[in-house]
Amino acid sequence: MAQSKFDKQVEKDAESLALGIGRVLSGRDLDGVKRTDATFWHAGTRVLPKVEGKVPRRSYKPGWRRLSFRLALGAGVAESGYLSTRDLDATMSTLQELWDNRESALAALEPGGIGAASVLTVGSAAYMVLTRERRELMREWVGPLHDALHRPLGLAEQTEPRRYLHVPKNFSDDDAQIRVDLPRSLGFSREVVADLITQKLALEGVTFSWHPEGRKPYVLVKKTRKPPAKAVFKDPKTRDLVAKAKESAPIIGFGAGGRIVSVDLDAESPHILVNASTGGGKSVTLRCIACQMLHHGSHVFVLDTKRISHPWARGVPNVTYCADISDIHDQLITLGMEGRRRTRVADELGIGADPKAIGPRLLILLEEVNATMKQLARYWERIREPGDPKVSPAIDALNEILYMGRQLRMHVLLVAQSATARALGGPEVREQFSTRILARYSVNAWRMLAPEVHPAPKSTKHPGRAQVVTGGSASETQVLFFTEAEAREWASTGTAAANPQHTVLPAQPGPAALHTPTAPPADSPPADSPADAWSAPALPPTTPDPAPAADVLADAGNTTPPTQATEPGTASTTPPPVRPAPDDDDQAVGLRKAFENHLPGVASLDALRTARAKDRTFPKPVDKRGAELLYRFGDIKRWARNRPRAGTGTTDLD
């Protein structure tokens, strides 16, 4: 049977009434449009897509709150209706009496009205004053931040900013914390969002803690506490802290709140990379670390092609300073041999042995690796003979040391203006530096050396300020500053002063051995011998080789003058030469004869005598002839090559 028009209207109205009752009880908007992501139990934080027009605040409230309000409102209306019906007559009579006596009623209400108006005015003014900062915050900061963020986060423009942007009034203070609620889909770029937050709120020195897990992802923005403006060793408290630091964990500087920043070379990172542009404090950082380790008895090798990076270290006990590229080449090969010797000793000592039994701690300061690596390669190309490997044995020795690790107590502090994989010898070499100190860095340098820390902290030109990156986190640090006099004094005291000694390594390979760096010297102990190369120099062979050449004797550490060596069964009738040949480095000579052998760059004999009196790095005499002091000719030549000179502004070898 066909329904009449009236029946259809009744069904339609009944359906609308049922939907309306359902919307009321569920706490939804009465028009049935879902505008936010609010549920019955949870408040909304964002406007749903394709919603147009302004969204009222009530749409963000959870359903149970809206239902409670509606029930309370309905009960109030019902109660008012019941009371109004019962007391209607009494109300009408009261109004009639007030009208009849309106003049007296107005006179009585006038003071009360004035008081009520005054209270309302004062309350409104107080409310405006108390909320002024909040309104300014919303107008000047939160609103513009919402305009910039809603599209990258995928939120509707109508979203109420205060629903997902929790910005306190004191957001620029050091202990302030900003929270931004994120969409669950996480379909946004963290870098873009972080950059917009820092720009729109004018923030500097902040960290972002991302929490994408769960149903309520968010990010916390905290302003990092700054390190002290300066950190100097002359401060008594700082000096006490440095004195208490372990040998393996020298203090690098101080972080936020005066927290000590250090790296344990035995437990955390055996090698350290320092990357900074010109004026970034590279030499200051190395000076801070090296003088502390010298104070505890470590041995330091300064490989400095600039020649003048660490004048404080010249002449300090346990310091070997190499400035000439040939000496740096030889020293790296010698250190590689020492590393292999330590490997054999560690193998013989076994597990549980005292780490100090392997030898004292060695610290290798390699300055300006970008220029040094090129010079080492070019130097090897110049002296390489047919059949020798193409790669410099000095570079191979450096790589071996980097791979040996902390067990051998050999550590590399490498300095670079741009620590690219090509400059260091490959990306796998760069990965050996788990601790990296960056100062005055570019964005590309940060992405190359510390990609795990994101976003990159802003670089600063504050003197002595650097970022110490280790374990996937960066610590802004004020590097501890030692003056050159303080560094020299601290390095020369402590264990170094109680047991002064010169750094003694196995004899450096001579020209013949440079081409076969893996072969031990002729007089070295066998591979299975645990002889300690630090107790004394390598002993000469008990039986000399027939007709030994002068350079072979020098390489083997033989102290017998070559003129005394004769072939078996032949008497020597040739008198010794008046002055030594240039290759007889083991000859003991006076300063005059040394000068006559054309020492490079020495202007006069008087200059040589002045250096003997004033230069701490000048070689010690090995003998005496009457009143004349005698010196090993090779030591004087080495001093002449490595003495500090004025910078030439070039890295050419000639």
C-alpha cells in the first residue's frame, strides 16, 4: 500500500529526531558534520581535510564533555520551566509592587547597580591585562608559526593553533620547552619542520627530541644551555680538575652547565679527528690534549709540516718533533714497526696482562693532513725505486696504526681543514675516528663528518667553541685553553718530570730500508722476541758484516766508525779522513766540522753555537775531545732540517 505524503513526512521527522538524539548522546555536532579528529573520550588536535569555514572551539572538545554540558543545560532549562510555572503568580505580583513603588526601588537598586557595573568593569580590565601576554604570544608567534607549519605537517588551515602548538610565554628562556604535536602519518620532512620552527620563533642553540612512536607523536624543542664563555687553565678549580683527570681521558673542555667534556682513549675512542677552518683553534685543541698526556708520562710525536704549530713542545721530554717531510716519512715508518712489535708483545703477554707492559702510551699529532698526505705521496714518488710499491710506506704505516686500535696504546690526533675521504686515504680510514671535534664548520663538513646528528647545530665564531661528536650525539664545548707557557710547564711536570727520558724507538730505517718497510732491520730481534724497544736503543750486531757500507751501519745503529771496519784478513792502511763524509751520520764531530759539511740553511758557525746555547731541541753531546764537545753528525743534520723557520706560504718539496 502506497504511503501518503503525510506518512513519509512523519517517517522523515522520526528519523531526523532519532539521528538528533544519537548526535546529542554521542557528543557530536548537531548538524552531523565531523570537523575535527575529536572522539568521545579524547579531545581533537586538528581539523579534518576538506572542512571549510571557521571551526568552533566546541568541535575540539571530547564527546563526553559536550554530552555533560548538554545534559546540564537541559536539566537547567527544565528546572527553570518548572519553577517559572509554579511561581508565575508570585512573580507577577512582585513585579506589580515594584512598578507601583518604582522610585523607591530605583533608589535602592542604584548603589547596587553601580557596584555591579564597577565590579564588571574592573574584572574585564583585569582579565584584559592578565591575558595580554598570552594574546600577544598568539598573535605574534603562535599564529605565524601555525601559518608556516600547517602545510608541511599536512594539517588544515582552520586548525586551532593552540591545539597542537604548545608554546610557553617564556619560550626564549634557557629552561623553556616547546612541544609540537605531530600527525600520526608522519608524512613530513623533519628538516623542514625543524628549520621552520627555529626561523619563526627566532631560536638559536636548540635541540629537537623526536618522539614518533605511539598514537600521539610529538617533538620537544629545548634550548640548550650554553657552555661557559671561556675556560682557562690558570683558574685554580680548572687546574684541580685537570690534575685529577686520567691519562687516557684528558679534559677537552666544558659543556653546558660546566659539565666536563672528555673522551676516554682506552674505552671510547682510540683516535680523534679535529676538523676546523683557519682560525678555528685546531692547534689549541691539540695542545690541550697533548700537554695533559705528557704530564702523565705519555710520549708525543709531533708531525708538523707547518714547522711552527707547536713551539711549546720543542725540547720537552718525551716529545719528538718532526717538521721535515723526510723525517715525517721515516718517523711514520718507525711507528708502524713499533706497532707491529707491540702486536707481538701483546700476543706473548696474553689475556689479563697489564696494559702498561706493552710500553708507554704513544700520541701522534699529525698536523694539516691535507697538505701532509700530498707531500708524503710526492716525496715517495721522488725517492721510489723500480719495483717499490706505488703507495707510500709511510701512509701504509699510518693506516696500520689507525686500524690497530686501543689495545696497543697508540693514538692518532689528526688535524684537517677538510677531512674528506680522499685526503685521509678512503672512507674506511675516516671511520676509525669515532670522536670528531668540529669548529667553524660548514654545512657540508657537518653532513660529511657527523651525519648521524640532525639537524646540524649552527656554527659559531665564538673563540674556543667547538662541537665534540661521539656516540651519535654532539656536545657544544668550550675548549680548555692553555697558554704556550702553561702547556710547556704542565707537560714538563708530573710523571714526565719524575722520570724524564727521551723517546726511544727502534732505529729509523735508512734509505735502503725505506723501500721494504715491512722487513725488520738487520740487527733487530727475531719476530718472536719480546724485547722492549723503550728500555734501550737497539744493540749493534756482535759480528759485523763483511765490508759494511756506511749507510747500512748507520741504519743498523752501529756506533763503530766506518773507517775502522776492514774486510776479513786484510789490514787497514788507509788513514781516517780528516772530516766525515756526508753519509757517515754516526761520526762524532765538533760544531766546526759539522758546519763544514754544509748543514742546510745554517748561515754561520756562530749561528750554530748560538743554537747550541739557546735551542732546547739542539742535540746532546755524545763525546768530548779535550775541551771540544762532540756530537753525532746525523743528529745535527736532523736538527737542522726540523728547526722552526718562517713560513714560506707553499707546500712544495723543493
